[in-house]
Amino acid sequence: MYRCRQVVSQCSSTIKSNLGYARQRYAGESTTKRFGSDHGYSKAPAIKPPTLNEMPTPKGSWATAHSRQQSKYNMHLAAGLGFTAFTLFVGYQSGSFYLNYEPDLKNMKINVLSHEQVRERAAAAASASEVVLEESEPAVAAAAVEETTPVEEAVVVEDASPEAAVEVAPPVVEEVTPVAVPDVEAVAEPSRDQTGPSDQSEVAAPVAAIVGDLPVHIPYLLIGAGTSSFAAFRAIKSRDPKAKVLVIGEENHLPYMRPPLSKELWFSDDPEVSNKLKFKQWNGKERSLFFEQDEFYCSPVELVAKENGGVSVVRGHRVVKLDIVGRKAELDDGRTITYDKCLIATGGKPKSLPSLSSAPENVQDHVTLFRNIDDFRRLESISRQVKSITIIGGGFLGSELACALGRRAKTSGLEVLQVFPEDGNMGKVLPKYLSQWTTEKVKGEGVQVLPKTHVEGATMEDDKVVLTLQDGQKIKTDHVVVAVGLDANTDLAVASGLEIDPTFGGYRVNAELEARSNVWVAGDAACFYDIKLGRRRVEHHDHAVVSGRLAGENMTGAGKPYWHQSMFWSDLGPHVGYEAIGIVDSSLETMAVFAKSTAADTPKAVVEATGEGVRSETENAATEQSSMKGSNKLHAPVQGEHYGKGIVFYTRNDVVVGMVLWNVFNKIPVARRILKEGLTTDKLPEAAKLFDLHE
């Protein structure tokens, strides 16, 4: 206010009079008395200030109005960003454009120079510049520059090892500029501060992408060539179509499925089945043991140059060490490869018995630890030459092999024996009454079953293995098959600094299956946290598929926790089988309901109906709808009861934690829903109705 008065005091008298006139008009004074008609203001009406009723009514405070405008702006901004992101996503998925973070090595001519060559060419360029300055005509100067341009020729990369020398073609250089001598060793390794390949544009002298027959760097490295790796690279390729995946497997085979090795392959009448590795499912449809044909994969050298990515399998090698911080894998032959993301899917190693592993070497020559294709081929050949085979183990694998060989015994005269410490077949999984009933079924397949005993010693006598049992009984047999479970293959743990679970074994991972930064584990080797059932380790085909797929998705940034309850199944021939889910342990309390089975309640029937022998894939044919038909009440088992088909509920603290569907198929989604809801024992009678046992 004081400043305003100063300004007014400095004004002229005319301005002051006009200001006074304006004040009088706003105050309601007449102007005619002061100015008269000479000024043209004859009886000009006075200007009245507006009243409160005439003023516009504000809608809220200024802060409220500002907040309202800011919210509207934010909404428009979010809508614009969302539309832009959606447009980019649709364009990327449709192939209209793509982001290429790697150099196109196939079309790029790389000139790699040694220290001496770089110095020589830098000196030549400097001398050429001096010549250009001395010449007065532009044509002569251009000729001098052209003379210093390197001739296109093959250059050999100098490396400490002769095997690493790679011949590559240099690019056509348009002009020569003196450059500083680069440190070749410093640029030989990709940057580890990036999740993708290093930016080659920042390197003055790029190195070769291939050393020998392996790439120097790979975005996705999968250790192990089993089911989990197959599921993982399928998931990776579905989310990142241009991904480059390198699989390193210890076996000399491409990824294949293991369940038929103890099931359908043994029921083939083809004498060349061990070579062809094709089997007929229970419905008669022929299928290959391998997931994909050879043409699906490419060589490691081709993988680097593939614009749209691909999958390559290195067979007969294993990774012996991981540098977690440096993202580097070391192979058994000393070669190394760097990666962005790594999956450990090394599976498991078959267990042996102390009485056999400590036996003389000539005894061990007659023992097979059954696990892979080579074991199947060996045992299949032996079974056609010997007179007796003894199987040690009464679990899934042992019982399946016993039934498979027992079928062959009916036509060839082969004697098949099965020895295990439990009361009956699959005694660690099935309730005692059902396990003993199953044993009678196995005996009906032509197998001599010896339960409640174990092997204490083994020797050789007359070119036969003599097994000494716990009760002193001795068995003479031509060959022994050991099927007593698996140990997780954790050979990488000590060398790589990875944690092993002391209770369950296997690499300890979180719910996203991540063991360390950028390192995931899936399949038999993973001890994971199940958000519903706690920490677990599972050794079944469907878990290998589920966990491998989840790991592959998380390697591409999905960040999903493990929640899908995997299932497993076992067939004791084409007429008896079951599917299971959750924790199935015979030491838990169980409740069950059974009904008479029909011809449709067999593994053979379900394969004929769905056309799929791998029953973890037949869930697509299942339904969660139920007609809620009446069912038998849950009751204790009755002596002599025929367990044609039924449901066994495994409970812990009065909550269902596992289920066995005995000769009941395509109902796993219903069982999974029961586990997810944490059904209590008082609701089991109603839950049993969901399976339509009397349909």
C-alpha cells in the first residue's frame, strides 16, 4: 500500500484528476458537476459495485478446484499412456516391429584386429593425413585416404588357446580415423551390469561371438536336457518369440519323456523298440519318446546368427560350476559361456543300496540303476537273454517295472521277483489295506513278491548274483534292478555357492523358483515353497512340466509364485492305475470311499477316450461340474472288499492335504479345487459326491 501511494504522488495533476473521477464514479458520484458537458459525460450514470448476490458463487476452495483439474489431467495422461502402450504391444506381438538388442552377426562383417595391427593402421592413417595436408588438389587427397583403407580379407582372432582362433571377415571401411589401441581382454567379456548382451557399438574392436562350437554369450542358459528344460524353453519362446536358448545336457539324447520307460515301451511287440524308441499308447496310437524331432533344434553356431532365435542342445556335457555374480558357466571340458538368465534342471540321480554299492565289481556288473534311455535299452536287451530278474523296490518305478516284466514272463518264461521292506506295493503312498490289495494284483501279473524284507548282502556264484535277505533267505538271480528312489542332483551346489535344503534335499528356492539372482531351479532338483502346503520337493513328470513352465515364465519377467498343484500317476498295466495330487503319505490319516468299477474305469479306457497317454495332459478333458449323485458313505475298509475305484483323502490336522483317485480319471481339477479350499474332514462326505463314483 505504501508503494502505491508513492507511485500516485509522482503522477501529474491530470492523471490524479482522472483517478479521482474514477473513484467518484465507483462511489456513485455524478460526473456532470465536476466535468460538465465539455467532457462528454453529460449525466453519465454512476458505476455501482456488485453486491454479494450478484457475485459468482465459488464451488469449493481453490485447493479443491485445483485438485479437480489435476485429477482430470492425470486421467487423460493415464489414458494416453495406456493407449500408447497397448499400440506398442499389439505392434510387437503382430511382428510389425521388434526390438533387437543384439548385433546381426549373420549379416555383419566383423574385423577384429590385434594390438600390433591397430597400431600399424593408426600410424598409416596419421601419415596419410600428413600427405593430404601437403597436397593441394582434392583428388590427390582422396587418393591418399583411399590408399590407407584396409583391404577386405580374413583376419584371425589372436587368443591364448589355438582352439579359440576364429576366422571372420572384416567390414568395408569408408574412411579411416586414428583410434586408440583397445584392450582386447577387456572387451572379450560382455558387460555384467546389463541384463541383455553388451552394447557392441561401444567397443572399438568387437570379439567373435563363437569360440569353437559354442557361443561366447547366450541370453537363456538351461542346465539339464530333461522335461523341465523342455517346458521352460517352450514357455520362454511363447513369451519371447525371438529368444535364443542354449540347453546343456549330460545325456547324449535330445529332451524326452521318462514315464514310458517303465510303462508303455515294455508293452510294445516291436523287437526294434529300443532303437526306434516309439511306443503304442493304451489306445494303440504310436508316439515317439522324444518331445520334438531333430529338425526343431539348431546347432549352437547357427543359434547365434538366427534372427528369430531358436533352441540348441549341447549333448554329452555338463556344467561343473556357476559364477553367480559374473553370470558365467564352466563346462566339464574347461570351456566357459556367459548368460543373462540361467535355469538349473539337473533332475535326480537314482539311489543304490549300501549292500550293492559296496559289493565286488563283478556283482555291480549285473546291477542296473534304472533311470534313462540307456538303462532301458540295457535292461530290455538283458530281459530277452536271462532267465531271472530281481527288482529291489516297491514304489512307483519298482512296481511298474515288475508288472511290465511280469507280462513278458508269461510268454518267455522269465522269472521276475520283487523285494521291498514295506507291507505291500507302494506301501509308502497307499493305505495298508489298499497296498496289500495292490500286491495281489501285481502277483496276478506273474511277479513273485517278497514284502517285509530287504537285501543285506550280494555275492557272485556260478555267474549269478546271490542276494542275502534280512531273514537269511538267499535268492539267485541273473540280474538285479534297483528302484529305490532318487537323490536330487546337486553337484553344482558346492562349487557355485548354492543352498541345499537339509530336510528335503535339492536346491532351496523361493516361491518363484529362484535360487539366486538370475538363477532358477525346476523339476526334481528344486526344493520349493508351496504357498498352500509349505516347503516341498516333488519327483514326478507333471511337476517337472509345471515347475519348468513357471521357471521359464519367470525368466522372462512374469514373477509368478508356485500355486498350481501338480499331479502324478502310475499304471500297473492297462487295467489298474491311479492319479494323485498333493501330499500322499501312508503315515497320514486317510479316509476313503470305493465303488465297483466297470470296463470304462481303467487306464486303457481313459487313453482310448482322450487319445493321450501322458495323463497329466488329459486334464483338458476333465470338468469341475458335478451331478452330485449319491455316493457310499465313508467307512472303514472291509475284509475282502473289492477296491474297483474310489477316492482316498489324506488329512493333516483335520484338513485334506492330498488325494489318490483310484481308477478314477479326469477328475484332478476337482481334487485340486478341494486342496485349494482346504476342505476339512467333516465335509468329506459331500466332497466324495463330486467324483460321481456311481455314475
